[in-house]
Amino acid sequence: MRLRGRGREDGVDLQPDLIVSAGNALVDPLALVTASHVDQQFFLIGAELAEPTANVTAADWPGASYRGAGLGMSSSYNPEPFTPTRATTAIQAGIASILHGITGIVIWLT
């Protein structure tokens, strides 16, 4: 579902089971929203929040892991590892973690 032109909390207002974000673009806006909506689960692929709460799970790998809030990358950014295979692995690991109640963590893929 795309929410083009809507406010940053409109997606949360729809009460989905999980909000998924991929890449760097929404890290800082999500940092503003996630702590205020602790009953909503969030999953970030290829990025993470600098100050995550228990409702934010992330999957990163070498070359990814943007943290926002002026912190930049925790490793050297490299767009090459952002592949469909890597995204599939990240989604599988993240969804399994969330479904088993293991949230608020960063899953490090190698």
C-alpha cells in the first residue's frame, strides 16, 4: 500500500499488522513515529533506528545499516548487496523473529 501525499502517521492509523520500510529514506520519519505507537510493529530492511523501541525490528548486512539522526552508516555503504535475494532473506528472518515475539532487535545478515 502506498501512502503518497499523506501524513507520516496515516499509515499507522490504518492499523496494519506490520509496517515495513526498506532502505534509508524513511528512517528519520519512522524514528518520530515508532516511539509514539508502541502497539504497532515496524520492520526496517537495510536500515535501523538510532534509538529503537521494542516494536522496531531491523535486518541489516555489511554495506547497509543506515541509522539516521545524523549518525550515518555503521558500516561503509555499498548498494551492491541490496539484491532481491538479500531482501528476501531479510524479510524471512524479520517476519520469523516478529512472529515469535523477538522484536526490538537488529538481525545481522552476512
